[in-house]
Amino acid sequence: MNRRTLAALAICSIPLAAAGVASYADGEPSGERVVDWKAVDAVFSAYDRTSSPGCALGVVQDGELVYARGYGMANLEHGIAISPQTVFRTGSVAKQFTAAAIAIAAREGVISLDDPVKKWIPTLPDYPRDPTIGEMVHHTSGLRDYLTLMSLKGLRDDDFYTDADVLEVISRQRELNFTPGSEYLYSNSGYFLLGQIILEATGRSLREYGEEKIFGPLQMTHTHFHDDHNAVVSNRATGYAPEGDGYRISQTTLDMIGDGGVFTSIEDLVHWVNALNDDNLAEGLTPMLETRGVLNSGDTIAYAFGQTHGTYRGLRTVGHGGSFVGFRADITRLPDQSTSVMTICNRSDSNPTRLARGVVDALLADELTPPVVAVEGAAAVTPGAEPAPEGGPVTHSAEYAGSYYSAELDIDYVLSRNEVGGLSLQAGAGVHIELLDVGEDTVSAFGLTLRFVRGGGMVTGFEVDAGRVQHVAFLRQGSGS
């Protein structure tokens, strides 16, 4: 370990206050509450090394940043350690900033949450019932997720496409996943379009509007919507993914914002969580941002404006996570305890939500209900792992083989019998999988399901379901159609 690395690690550990939380004797306050920060550091022990990327942590209590630390390296090539000033991409944590921008625009009368999306995005098809801005905010619009659509088009994680390409593929969708307002299904398309609506309604990009209405007033000087992947960002962390015994760089050239794209640091996020906790960005804004969506049925959902309501070990939580390329992030607020935990990581195998809960365990042990004990013999699930394919050999592969075209994706899927008589799917350079039989005229693998359609006894096409995208139609081409 060289001197520069030792110095960097020394300055990235900043316990900003000795006061924290501890148990009270006989249930009564007994002087200053003290926390064992070593127990907090232990949560990140696997990341606290100079040979791997890691995480930054911030703990806010009663409006003060009481603890901030970096664990691991922001850049492995140059030996730069993570600190509370390190700037990270935060994935879908950005949604709470996009939702705040939309809420501010609505409060100022620039838009209405009841506006049909088509009012501002006229290229969208005429659906039987147009989704509204408010339904996009709450993920009840039914719009198909554009990241999934791009994957179905055969694009790989490191392929490049533009805002115009995203608008084009969203506008090609002749159907929604469901009638707007009838269900909740997370959709990056909705939040991407919210950013486009800010541009159309205000004449300013989401990056400009966010700076004017949120980041500037809160003095979040190292935070922005990153809409240019070539722009230089001071103190930026590099994203990584594990490979063999080491790591490879995992970043993106995509410039979409709204659904993601916010770059920020732990020190800047202190201003944000305090603004939410104290409602001091604009009076009445926080209650609006914490307003949950309501379905057509009258049922209330957990999702609000880019934040999810929940509980952890008996305590009320409000927060959101983020995950994209080599970055993972989480903001968890516990309003009743005046505590917020912010965790940002630059490695794709990290789980900041789990890490944040470990920090809560250490901070608020005397207020938590007992943890749920795992049932002996229950199957273990690794977060983020691909589900193992289930099913058997495809028995009608000869009938299914052929070329199929989707006008909504503008791509051909080619199904062919493989060497052992099974069924293979090829689509562009990014999709090449072996399918398994999971039911009558239904094949599947790795979250992708094809349900074949017949006419006159012949296979005429199929519909694709893929998580956040449902029933995309493909028609058989050439002979057999």
C-alpha cells in the first residue's frame, strides 16, 4: 500500500459527531446518546479495502450529518479512495428529483397532474384511455418500460441510443401493459417522459430546471442531471462489475435522464433529505411528494412521488433505491426517528438497501422489533441473480421454427431448432437464448416468455411477456403464416 492510498483512506473516514443513539437505562434518557460507530463500519467490512470499489455512507439525525465515511476505492486505476465528497451515478434514486420537479411545475400551474401525457408528447398513439402525468408519477400509466423494450430489440447494455430513439420506440407501442390506473407496474418510460414534459412545458431541460428549482436553492453544488456522457465531472467515481478475481469498468454512454441520471455525493444528499424531512424547499411540497398513488379501484399503493412507503422492523420508512451499470444507491428515511441513511456504491454486486438496513440495525437497535427469522430449509435467493430457467425440452420446436416480426419493436425474432431438437431464439446481437417448454404453446427462459398464437391450427405468431413489458405481438413471416 503506497503513501497516497494511505492518505486517501485517512481523509475518507469522517465521523462528524460523537453523538448517536443508544439504549436508555430503565427506559429513561440518561445523558447523551452514544452510538458504536465500529458496529456501523462493520456493516461495510467487505468493502473497506484498497483492492476493490466500494460504498459511501452518510447518516443524518435531527438534521445533522453525524457520520460520513467512504469504504473502498472510487477509482482503481489511480488509487483514489471513496469519500463523502465522491460523486456517484445514483440510478433510479433520480426519480425522486424528477418527481419533485414535476410537483413544482404543477404547483406553479405550468402543468397539471391530470394532463394526458399526449398533450405534451403528441407522438404517443391514441390509446383507448390516455395515461396522465400523475399516473406516470405513480407507475400506474401502463406504459411499457423502455429499457426492457430496448433489450427486446436486441440492444446490449453497452450499445448506444439517443433520447429520440427512446421516444420512437415508446411511440411505436400500440398497446399499454394495462388500462391506466388499474394496476401498478414500475416503468422507466414514465419517468423519462416526465423529463421530456418538463422540457416541453417550461422550455428548459430537466437538467436546467432541476438546477433552478432544486439543486441551486438547496446548495447541492455537486449534483446534476447528467445528460451528456462526455461531460467532465469533478471527483467522479468509476462504476465497476466483478469479473473473475477482479473488476471491469461498468459505465454507460446513454444520456437519458428523468428515470435516472442524477450524479451526487453524500454531502449533497444531506441537503436533500433535510429538505424532505423539514419541508423547507417549498412549504407543502413534502406532503405532496409523499402522497401515495390511488388505483381506479380506490386502493392505495405504496409508491408516491419517486419514493416508496414501507416499514422495516416496525419502523416507518420512506425511500428509493437505484441500480444501473456499475452503480447502486439507496436513500432510506425514518421520519419518526429523525434519521436518514444514504448509501451509494460503485460496484454492481453491492446491495445498498441491505447495507442501509444493517446501519439502521446498529443505530436504532432499541427501537426495532425482532428480525424475521429465516425458515429452515427455505430456498436461498441471491439478490440480483438471474433466475434459473425452469421447464422442459420444447416438444413442438419444428412447428415454432421460423421468422417473426414485431412492428412495435421493429425487429425480427428468428426461432430455430438447435442441435438437440430444442428451440433457440436469435434477435440482433444482444439476444441469443435457449428456450424451454413451460406450458401449452408457451416457452420461456430468463424472464422472457413467448405465448404462441394459432390460426386454423397453424402457428401464426406469438406474444412476448418480459416483466415490465407485456404482450408485445410478433407475426410469423413467410411460409407457415
